Amino acid sequence: MKYTITGDNLQFVNVELESGEEFNSVAGAMVYMTGNVRMESKMEGGFISGLKRTLTGSSLFLLKYRTEGGKGVVGLGGKVPGKILDIDVGKGAWLVQKSGYLCSEPTVNQELALQKKIGSMMFGGEGLILQRISGTGTAFIAACGDLNVVDLALGQQYKVSSANAVAWEESVKYDISAAGGVKTALFGGEGLFITTLTGPGKIVIQSMTEGDLAMALYPHMPSSNN
């Protein structure tokens, strides 16, 4: 499988499949495909696995793509202005924010993962459920805004505003810490708690969440008064 990621803040991942190769994506991700590509909905792993996927913000059915009669191309995109990032899960599993998984090679597993800390469940910005992406091969994740990938050294720590932590390697420790004193918590704009990520491993941080985007657009939405 060959691929390119094109575009700026409304990106495509363009996947070139050889005859006999397959590729998976969530429902609604396909933007275009060549005429020799066949697309099929499949409840990968059965009903229980499909149900768990829906809890992570993914789709009950995955779409499977395969070519007939030579090379084919599939173009996939995210649902909001943002970036697409490729991750090699053969080097280790990743934890990804809810609905972050976009598409992957069929050797990649997408599973439900629960937050391990009570503080993370209640105040981490991502809620109880995460996605765990594992297996072998390449997966693609999508998120709103621009993405900053940081490779943390052993013991190196980043404190990230709630909900802006897109993904991190499973080797990274995830926890919640207080944002500061009472005045900082009330007027700092970050809430009472912030996400703390401790290396070693890569982390992905987004500049804008979907909630931030919605709030920025809300004052400009038409209403019944005008």
C-alpha cells in the first residue's frame, strides 16, 4: 500500500491499492475512489465488536475497499477542518481520543479502551472512553485544527489543556493534575484540571477542538430573529 496526505487544513489521505490489497475506514470517510475499487460494509469482528466501536464514536460497520483489475485509488477525509496523521502501530499501540480513528490497513485493530484513572474519567476532557489502536501496519487518525507531534523522553512531562490531547503512544502515562490555584482555575480559561502526559513516547496535541470550532461559529449562525 502506498499513500500520500495532501491539503492544508482540509486534508485527504490518498491510498493506492494494488490488486488484492484491502483497506478499511469508518463509515462516511470516503470522498472519492477510482472505478475499479469496490466498497463493502462489514461488521468487522461481529456485533459486539461493532457495538464497542460505536461507543468510541466510530461506526457499527466498517467499510472495506479492494481493487479489481489493477491498481486503484481511494481518497478519504475527516469531518471537520483539521489534519490527518499516519501512525505505525507495529511499533506499539496508541490511545486515541473518541472518534479519532479514520482508516487503516486491515491488520490494524480498533478497540474500546477505558480511562484508568477516576480523575481522567471525570475531568480529562475526553470522558470515560478512548480508542486503542494496535496490531501491525499503518493507521490514520483525524482531528480538528493543526497537530503538534512531540516525542517525549523518559520522564519528560507535558501538561495539555483538557480535550486537546489527540493521541499518545501506550508507553506514555496519562493523568490529571490541578490547573493551579483557585483564581487560575476560575479565570484561566482551562477549567479545574489539565491533562498530564509523561514520557517516554509520542503525543499528539491539537490547536483547536471540535467544541472550540462550534463555539467560534455559533455567533455567526443564522437564527429565527434574522
